[in-house]
Amino acid sequence: MSFEILKTNKEYDVVIVGSGAGGGMSAKVLADAGLAVAVMEAGGDFDPAKEEYRTQLRWPWESPRRGAGSTRPFGDFDAAWGGWDIDGEPYTRKNGTQFDWFRSRMLGGRTNHWGRISLRFGPKDFKRKDHDGMGANWPIGYEDIKPYYDKVDKLIGVFGTNEGLENDPDGFFLPPPKPRLHEMYIKKGAKKAGVPVIPMRMSVLTRPINNERGVCFYCNQCNRACSAYADFSSSTALMKPAMQQGTVDLYTNAMVREVTTNKEGLATGVSYVSKEDMKEYKIKAKVVVLGASACETARIMLNSKSTAHPDGLGNGSGIIGRYLHDSTGASRGAIMPDLIDRDRYNEDGVGGAHIYSPWWLDGEKLDFTRGYHLEFWGGMSMPSYGFGFGMDNMRQYIKDEMGNPSPNGGYGKGLKNDIRKIYGSTVGIAGRGESIPQYDNYCEIDPNTVDQFGIPVLRFNYNWTEHEINQAKHMQETFEEVLTAMGGTLLGNKPGEEDNYGLAAPGRIIHEVGTTRMGDDPNTSVLNKHSQAHECKNLFVVDAGQFVSQADKNPTWTILALSWRASDYIVDQLKKQNLK
């Protein structure tokens, strides 16, 4: 049942804020347990199988702007509703620093956008301080979360292969797709450079796992959301079956302002503003679960002030918002002369690379700590709009039969011929690495700014350290070595010290974590090892805010596993009446 916003006096067992990976998994587990659940979503309803929402298999010319600009940062056909900038929902920055905050206002949140690279954290990732002396250890280890990784693999589906790697644990994998032509070149170059390459691990169904979801048909458009439900999005794989249980009420277009509390400081529900009528409503519940994203959850908790919680709910330690960190990211591209004017055939594959390079230099003497993995792109998938790099720059690589640069101009038949020749000949490598959590990287409430709903907004303070900058330098050296070894001609200039070696601005990789981190000590953490607030026993956080450290892996699989684990604990504690 879906509400555009209804006022209700009903008391739920649990109210969940957010319907992304953490909130969606919690809704599924709690619904399966028979609990009455309310899910608060700041955006609208979404189902990629409905024609009104479908962007999958749209032709480029169907773009409303024909490629002349877009309100969506990844293009008109990207599934995510939102971006780094949303009208009426500002955020601010402090001390001249930069942090870009991506939000997706829709059922399923950012799981409608992400690359679906589905990696487990390894044993070292939970105990990094033991290995390099920096940051803090998690209060749990891999052995605590492994059973939930196993459950997530089986419930959602992930392809890959078991490799026996110590810190890139094996799982329960569906068959991976075979490497495409450009990926064979990449593997060859990586081998020459001493970089391992294994099949990608991605939550896309290459085999059936149930009767509700279809199998990938290799359109290479996972970013558009799959109408066959073959890729993982919380909206289709978690929220849809959760709501079929009949005990879940979904409130859409509901901007949560705060968690409400009683005089003892226990959570009693949430207060929210309806985008439909701009009025404020309250939902009552025995337990509150926050899965709104690391930064949004921190914002809600900091705005939830009361006599019992004068500095924000669960913020007696002053830690909420602290230790914010994002993955590092840098990239480089090349053109492959061997692939210019290549044969045409369908090799679309899944929406992402079929291969992947895990971090391979753990334990080596480097001028940075923590590692990074490599992701790859290329191939002949259908362009979104136009070509991409601009033929004025690319034409120099096209030769006639005499070996001279193409004589064609910037229009007409000659332009079309040049585009056909060069299309599918470009490749690229991106690095995604682990940054070091810093107390002084944080988000806080801006005392002077509110959004269009009257809710105080976040203000960010974030600086990279030498570890992240040196890591980006190492990435660029690796990119150059691999791309050259595979026979590529590097595109553009190699980023240098003046631009932090191409290191993306904080927030641009969209892997922010750590704002409500877990720990055993209430003075240095917000949550305990069960994702439960130290200072409010019936409040739980199931998004990436609870992360103590990031690892060099995409966070979604760990969010899902931790959320399932926390939700099992909630069911147990409610049965024991320990959350009153």
C-alpha cells in the first residue's frame, strides 16, 4: 500500500527512514518477521517496469534535450532522480573546503544509480588499525558478518568466481559473463604490468534465482534501472517483496525532519514534512531505524534535539557527523589503434566491466597506507547522445590508407565515417581507493540555512590528506603502465601535483561513510556493534553512517549485510521486550 502522505494515529512496530540498500533490506527482514512497518521515502514511488518510469532501451533521440544538457548529472536516461544539486535542498561548505553530496530522491534511493559492483569487506578491512596503526578497528570482525554476506549473495544474486584471496573473500557466485574484446586487451596489458585481473563481482542475474526477477539480457544499461529486475535495486529486489507481505506502509514524498523522543529520551517515531501539502506530520513507532544515507541520517539525528538529547539524538559524545569519508577516485583514458575501424557486432554485456582488479600491493612499502582497486570501461555500447570526446580532438588518431590524418571535416558524411571508425576504440581505467577517516572531516548543521521545507541543512568540512593524494599519484602511474602495455595511446595530459593527480573531489565517488560510526566506547562512537545507538536503545542506523572505515571496496554489499544483521537483532529484542 502506498501513501502520498496520510496522517495516521497508527503505532507501528518499526518506522524506517529511507528505502535504499539499508532501509530496503531492513524493511524486507522486518516484514518477513511479521512486524508492522512504516517506510519513509523523501522521493516518489518508482518501478522501472512501468512505462512511465522506463528509460531502459530508449533511443538517444528520445532525450528531451537531445543531449544539450540534463537535469541529471549522469544523463537524462540515468535512473537516479536527484544529483549533487537539488533545487530547494541546498547544503553548504566550511573553510573553503569542498564536499559534493549526491542524493537520489526516489524509492530505492541510490541503488537505482550505482554500478552494482558487489564486494565483501575482508578480514583486514575490519581491523585496519591493527595493520597500519591508523584510524580505528571495527567492534566486529569478518567472522561476525560473513553469515550475512552469504545470505545477501543468495537472496539478491551476484556473479563472480571464487579466487581464494585473503582480503577479497569468496562468496556464492552466479556464472560471470566472458570478457569482451577491449577487456581482453586490458587483461593482456595488466598482466605485463603485474596487475592481477579477475572476473567482476556484480549483482546482476546471469541465471534465474526466483520467479519474481528476470535474467540479464546484456543491454549494458544497468544505470537506467532494469525493467526485467535482473539487476539489484532496493526498489525491486527488497521493497517490492517486503510490501507484498501486507504489513508495510510506504510513505512517499516525506521529508523527515527529526526523530521524536519522550522525556526518558527513547524514540517515539518521526516527524516529517509532506512535499504534497508542505504540512508536518508525525508517525509513531516502537523502534526507529535510520537508513537515509550516511549524511542524511547524521542530519536527522543532529536536528533531533530535546531535553534528553540537547546536542542531537545520540550525540552526547559529539561524534555524529565526524569521521566522514569518501572513496578516493581518479581515472585515465586511451585510444587503441588496433580497435579503430573494428568489426561491428553486439557485445554489450552487463552495465559495467566484466573484469576487475582487486588491490594487489598490500604489505608493500608505499608512501600511502590503504589500497585501491581498478575498474575498467570501453566497448561498443549504444551512445547516450552524441559521441563523447569531440571529433576535433579524436580525428588525429584516424589515418587514411596512406597513413595520413583523416581529411574529413566536422560535418556530413566524412564526420559520420570518422565516428564509425573511432567508435569502440577508447578504453579507460578508474581507481577506487580507501581514505583514512579523520575527526576533522565532518558534516554539521548550518545554523543559518534551511531547505525549502524549513529543515536546517548540512554544512561540510573536508580535506584530503597526503595519503589520498599519494594514492592518486600511484593510481596514475598504474593507469599509464597498463594502458601503454596493452598498446594504447594515452589521451589528455597526465594529471600532476597541481591538481592532486586527478583525485576527484570528496563526495564525487558517492561512497560517503562514517558519520555515525559503531564502536564499543560511547565516548568515541555513536552506535554499538548491533548498529544500535548507545544513548537511545530503540534507535538503529542501517546505512553507511555506521562504518568505522571504508575499505577499498564499494560499500553497498556491506550495508546490506549489516542491515540484515541489525534487523535480526531488532526482531529478537522486540520479542524479549528489551527496547521499551
